[in-house]
Amino acid sequence: MENKDLAQKIKVLRNRKGYSQEELSEKTGLSLRTIQRIENGETEPRGDSLKRLASIFDISPDEIVDWAIQENKGFLISLNLSALAYMVLPILGIIVPLIIWISKKDKIKKLNDLAKDLLNFQLTWTIVLFIGIMFFIGRFVYTINVIGNISPALITSMNFSILLLFVIMYLFNLALIIINTIRINHDKSVVYYPKISFLRK
């Protein structure tokens, strides 16, 4: 690993904890100059210094040493395609990408932005799908209460409406996943819309 990769990791971990360089120096017992040299990529923490830093960051020394931000287009494409799990069950379109993102979070360039855009869209899509289903069911129940009985035509109408909703929603989701897979392959940013920003960048 190059010094700059390790230096960036130490800085990211320090900022996550909300420590200044002075506070990190105090908590680890390392000199402020040592912390500055590590974050500037002038030296790498080893032995006791590495253990002290890992202890403060609540991770293992190996996790610090093995970390590096990499270019990995294949992984980005895999993450994007993992949202296809929504076809089995809508909630899987959220859970599967989330698990994959967490496994490589902060280790691959553009991963965090892609994951947040993808998850925000899938969350929004799932909510809209659920609201749509509830709308048709609510209308069905309301119609039964007004008419006073259930006719075959009414059941057919409700089934068709829900089926049409599923077809439109599923095809829209599929189209966006395919389009964005192509965009990732061509090094372009993804375009997942509409979406509510549940996860902010």
C-alpha cells in the first residue's frame, strides 16, 4: 500500500470519530508531529503505533493496513445489478445492495455515491409500490362498502389494476438498472430518479 492510501485512511477514521489531530495525539499517546507525518504520507504507523491507532478507531490493525481506495468498475456494476433482487421481493432490492455496499464501504472510488443513489431510489420505489397497492386495495374495499357486494367484474378490475401497477413499476426499475449499468461501464455517473434522499451524500 502506498503511504498516501494509508494516510487517507487514518484521516478518514480520525474525522469519523470527530477528533482533531491534537485529540488523536492525546488519546493514542503518539506525538502530534507523528500524527501529522502519518496523515501527510511521510511515514507509516507500525508495531505499537499501529496498534494504538487501531484501538482508538475500534478496528484491527490489519483493517488499517489492508485498506486502500481503489478503482473497481466491476464491483460498481455488480452492486448496481444486485438491485435486481427486487424481482424476487421488493425489499431485497434494498437489502442486497446495502450488504454489498457495507462490505466495501470507503474502499472503492465512487462506491458511496452509487450506493446512496441506488438505495435512495430503491427505497423510494418500494414505498411508491406499497402506496399504489394500498390505494387499489382501499378503493376496492370502499367500492364493496358502497355497492354492498363483490362482483366478478370488480375483482377482475382490481386484479388488473394491481397487475398493471406491478408491470409498470417493475419495468421502470429494470430499465433504470440497465441504463445505469451501461453508464457505469462508460465511466458516467448514475441517474436514479425520482428518489427521496434518505441517505445524504
